[in-house]
Amino acid sequence: MPISEDVQHQYAASDPLKTRIETHRLYSERNVDLDGAVYKLMRLAGEEAILDVGCGPGLFPRYLRAQGHAGRLVGYDQSAMMLAEGRGHALVGDYAAGWVRGDATTMPFKRGFDWVIARHMLYHVSDIPTALREFARVLAPGGCVLATTNSRLDCEHIVRLTKDVLAAFGVDNHDRQSVLDPFATEDAAAILGTTFPHVEETMLHNAFIFQQPEPVAAYVASGFAGNVPDAEGQQMYAWLVAEADCRLQVMGGVWRDSKDVGIYICSLLLHQIPPQPHAARPPDLGSQACARKLWRLVVATQQVELVPPALAQGCGPVADFATFGQVQPPLVIAVEAQGQPPLGSQQRRDGWHKLAGATSQLALR
């Protein structure tokens, strides 16, 4: 099952999520607008097609519309209740917005999204590699994926309080720290890099500041909402308030918990392509200079092939090839320098024809 049962219960309704969002808004040390930070990094022109995976009640699509974004927006989530709320808050007559239920590992979309958004949701997915391949599959040529997550070292005091309340009431020890284990800032870039050759990381540093126990208790209780009976949940909340108050006193009246957010922009295109001098015509395919430095053509879902640098050194279309990076079929991701021992002359010619064919397809687009 792609999403665990306790996560499904937790996100069956939006109230627990709203509690966490409000806690971040009201009790953060720095006024960091995550929506605004993400929006700034995306550098949108206004017409891009955007798929928000794990959209919840559709807060980010609504934010984008408020910023004047006119392109297609699709909210995708496993919770019918969340999607109903998102649909209910959508602008009347906004036919460019859609709301679809499903899981991240088997998405019902075709290629065509300029952005796939996966904010604070990948750690809930049991098969992250499959989800990332799905994200890549639905991207339009030149499209990007944006993912966010937290550090496993975040909120040390809150994590400890969560463990203690679950232990006190004999509830399964499914704490926030274990939720983050599959996908946290400590290894997010490496995980994303298994599918996307280019990953850019931006870190936002912040902290919770509490001076009263109630918001601490509410934040912790939101993490197991829907997983315990109401009566027991009320008892746990009362225990949390009393315990948080005791710990606040030990801390001198100020509860501070660091929290870092990593924002990752991922692309199938390797942007860092070494510049190559242009010549009047391609060098001799049989030359030693050409033999010493081959070029690797990385093709999605296919084996890596080695080709000579003739096009890169002497043909104008290489600039377009490096800029757009994707050709279909096959889906060409990137070209990069690769030192290799010499191949036979015929192999080099075969490689040249494949690369020339790919770039000629690009020139016709």
C-alpha cells in the first residue's frame, strides 16, 4: 500500500494539517513564507501547467491563483476529504483547475506538466523511487520537480515529548522522527539524484518559539489525530499540556526547537555542460583528438551510449541541444564530457549518426 493507514487517517480531514500550518505561522522565530519562497524559486511566467502532488486542501494552488497564475493547475491527493475542500475553495469558473484522487506511484496523467510539486509528502510514500519515476514521466520537455522536506534533527524537544506521550498511553510509537526517515534533508538530494541528474538545494533555517504549553500540546496531538479514539485523545491532550508546562519551566519559560526546511528543484537536464569551441566544420571522426574525448548521450530508460564530440565541437545545433536537452523519441536528457579509451572508427561514425539524428529532430521542433 503506497500510503500507510495511520497517514490516511491523519489526512482524512484538514483540521490536523491546519493546526500544524497555524503553529508554524504563529510560533516561528523567523517569519518565513514557505509558499512565497517556493514561488520565488520557481520563477513562473504565468502560463505553466502545474501538478501539486499531495496537495491537501489545495492551499498552494489557491496561492498561485492569488498571485495571478493563469496556467493549468491540478491538485492530486489520496484523501477525498482534502480534495473536496480544495474543490470547494476553488474559484468559480476556474476551468483550468482540476482535483484528482490517487497515489503518487501510479498517476493517471500523461506527459505535459511544466512543474510537479511534492511538498512535505515524499516521506509518506512507501515506494519513493517509483514515485520519482512517475514525476519524471509526466513532465513536459524542460519541466522541473520541486520537493520539500525537513531535517531528521528538527524539533528535538517536540519529538521527545511525542515519544513520551505515546509511551505513556501505550500507543504504537509512530513518532514524527520515524516519519521523516525515508526522505529528509540529510539525504534528499541523493535520493532525488537517482532519477534527476540535476538537483538544486535551498535551505531555510528557522525555529519554533513557545512560551505557553497549549500550542505545543496541540501541535503534538495533531500528529496522531484520527489514530486514537476521541476520549483517549482528550486525555492525551491534557497530559501533553501538563507535561509541556513542566518542561517549559525547566527551559526557563522559553521552548525553542530548531526546524530546517529543504527545497529541492530537480530537472532531467544537466545544466552544467562544458562550453565547446565552434569550428567551421566538424573535426575528422577518425582523429586522435576526437578519439581521446568522447561524448556521452544519456537517454532516459535506455543504456548510455558513447558518441564522438564532432557535433559539440563544430555544429551550431549543439547550443539548442544543450539548452532544451530533451528530444522525443527517444527522450534525450543531456550531453556531458566523458573521457574514454578510443573506439573503433566505425563505432565512432555510428555514434555520430545517432547524435546528428537526435539534434536534427530537435531542430525540426
